[in-house]
Amino acid sequence: MSKGTLYLIPTTLGETAETADVLPIKINQIINEIDEYIVENEKSARHYLKKMGIKKPLQEIILHPLNQHTKPIEISTYLNAINEGKNIGIISEAGCPGVADPGSEVVRLAHLNNIKVVPLVGPSSILLALMASGFNGQSFAFHGYLPKERADRIKKVKEIEKLIYKNSQTQLFIETPYRNMHLLEDLLASCEGKTRLCIACDISLASEFIKTKSIGEWKKQIPDINKRPTLFLIYK
């Protein structure tokens, strides 16, 4: 019996995004061929499948949780159905699985077990922000979340700012939405005035805001990005 396939299924970047605008029709076809999913949040996964037009009753769908509480031994069993010839999907909570999102450990196990992995096209806030920033798109680094403690965060900001001048490399990072303004304040206080900052907020949503200015220019008019999903990018 041939093995099944592991599909990496992207989602929209926000609840208000229109699926037809950011997700290809092929995803609808794929989800109607899968009975088993690995998901970060079961409730939102069911909502997404319903929104995408899944035909099978949701109570018949098997969902495996993948979050900070999932034990490694549990993850190792999630791909069992693939050995029986069935396909399994990983559903991202927002954007693409494995990119600033859980899923990479499952994909690693798939490769170790010679399981075919198919990434499906969908929105990546990291790439969309980079595209729209006007910064170097050939050399860049994504740092994820910066340190929570202010002193450590400022130290990290200064470290990565040096990289944009030393390596001509775009630096990207994120913050928990309710701490966005604290990070922005630290960027404005710590970076050189000539350093350029792109703030990419609510990407692909009706409220999308993407703007690149120098640190000096941002100081003149600070945007309110509190509690809004945001990518921060800096470059020379």
C-alpha cells in the first residue's frame, strides 16, 4: 500500500479577510479529500473548514492538537494514518504552517519517514511585508518575537540594527499585538534617525496599513497600532 501525503494548508491572516482574495481554489478541493488534520486550535480549525466549504460533516473529521501542550510522543503518532494510505493536513492558525507557526516538527517527522510533503500556496505575512517594504528582498532575517524585558529588547534592537548596515540585510520581527506600541517606542528611541522602519499592519485585511519611513520621520507622527497584528522591518 502506498503512503498518503502530508498537505500544509494555509489560512487567511485575519478573520475578516476574504478567502477568495488570498487563497487558491485548490485548497477547497484538497480539504474535501482529507479526513484528518493536525491543528493549533480545534475551534478555529473547524470554523476555517466550514468557511472553506468542506462537505463532510465536521463531527466526522479527526483533529489532532498541536500546541505548546502537545507532547513529543503524541506528535509521533499523528502521521499513522498516512502509512495506511490516507492524506493528512496541517492547518495554520494564520498564514502558512511552519512559518512563524507550528508544524515544522511534524514536517520533520514526515521527511524522516519518507512521507511526501506538499505545501499549498497561501499568504505569508513575512513575505508580503517584505515585498511591500522597499527593503532588500535578497538578504533578510526573521527574528520572531523580541525579548519581553525592555532592557533586553532594546539591546536586541541595537544588535539587529547593526546588521542592516554591516550586511545590507533586512531585519524582520514581530510582537504580541497588545505590546506593539511598547516595541515601537523602543525602536524610535533606540535606532538611528536615518534607519528606515516599515510598519506592516493588518496585512490583507480591509484595515491594512503598510508604510515605510525613516525613524526620524516616524517620530513626527506615531501611528496607533495597538492590538493589531504587525510586522516590523528595519533597513538602511
